[in-house]
Amino acid sequence: MFQGAAALSLDAKGRLAIPARHRDALAIENGQVVITAHPEGCLLVYPVPAWTPIRDQVLSAPSFDPRSALLKRLLVGFAQDEALDSAGRVLINPALRQFAKLEKQVWLVGQGQHFELWSDAGWQKQLEAMMTLDGSSLPAGFESLAL
């Protein structure tokens, strides 16, 4: 289970050092991960076994539905198989870095079975949006959540 948010830096080559506590769980299949784009402007980082059923579900959507086609192009079209190197770093493809507007400072945010990878500016916008939530604007299913 991936949880927590970590401020990290991309190196000059566009590599991200995955925190040591997550490396084994993230790269459980031959050191490979899948990185793809998300409609909200971040990247998604998946262990291969968690990504495969999602990819298959996306690909099973009707090809002639324009919305399905757009999501296929985004989620599958941007998907990259990447390997963690011996230092636990993963290369973020230049096209994906451009899509998510990633510069040096990034945020790796655990989301259970995967991570979101945000630019610093994108993550700050998410934090601002989180602060505007109140009890009357909670999505379905969260009304009865007790913290």
C-alpha cells in the first residue's frame, strides 16, 4: 500500500529516486514500473501487476466512443514501461515530463496501489483545492467517514 506525500527532485537527466521504503513493492516485476498520464495533469506510477488490469479495462472500452478513444490515447498512449536502476531511480520520459510540467521539484503522492507524480505547482493547486472542502461538498460515500 502506497501512502504519504514526499517532496523529491528530478536529476538533470530526468530521473526520480524512489524512496527506499517503496522500491521493492513498486518494482515487484523485474524492477519494472509503468508510468502514464492522468487527465488532471499529473503522472501515475504503477507496479506492473496493478497496471495490467487497468490497461485491459481501458482497452476494452468501445473504440468508436469519442470519450473512450480520448482516454485510451491518454492512459495507454502515454504509458511507458520503465525500469528502476541499481540506485532505485526511474527515468521519467521527456514527453511525460512535458505533459505534467515537471521541473526539478516534484511530489510523489501515494494512492493505495499506485503513486501520483505532481509538479510542485500542480501539487500546490491540489492542496489549495483540498482546503476548500467542507462537509456540504463531500463526494458520495465520504459523508459517513469518521476520522
